[in-house]
Amino acid sequence: MLLYTLISVFSQLIDIVVMVVIVQFVLSLLIAFNVVNLHNKAVAAVWTALGAILDPMLNPIRRIMPNTGGIDFSPMILIFGLRILVQVLFFFASLATAV
């Protein structure tokens, strides 16, 4: 029971990371289409904070992935990898409780 609780808490933390990735993606689109710009101090602060949170997780993925031009697939790979990690943890927890 405790194992499932710990994995559930970990899953909730991963959901927060996924939401932050989506917020960074939407903000990058808004910046790219010049809806908002980085000259606004609030936008620049949010962009810097999101980069500080996500870059340690995204940079190793970016180093491994081939160059795809202007499209960055590393956030999508991060989300898929985190979702797979949660599923694997729940699978191993079910095996551990079945024994």
C-alpha cells in the first residue's frame, strides 16, 4: 500500500512537470508568433524560470537526438519517457504486491 502511495505521489509530480512543459511550449509559440515578446519583464522572467526548471531535463535529450532543424522534439520525448516511467513503476509495484 505504501509503495502505491509513493508511486502516486511521484506520478503527481510528473504531472506537474508535464504541465510546465506544456506551458513552456505555449509560451514559445506566443513568442515565435510575436504575440508576446521577451522585452516585457514578466514574460522574460517566466521564460527564464521555465528554462531553469526544464533545461536540466531537456538538455540530455537534446544531446542524444539528431538535428531536426528548427523543430525541438525533446519536450515530447521527455513527456513520453516520464509517462513510460510511471507505467513501469506501477507494473513493478503490482508484481511486488502479488508476491
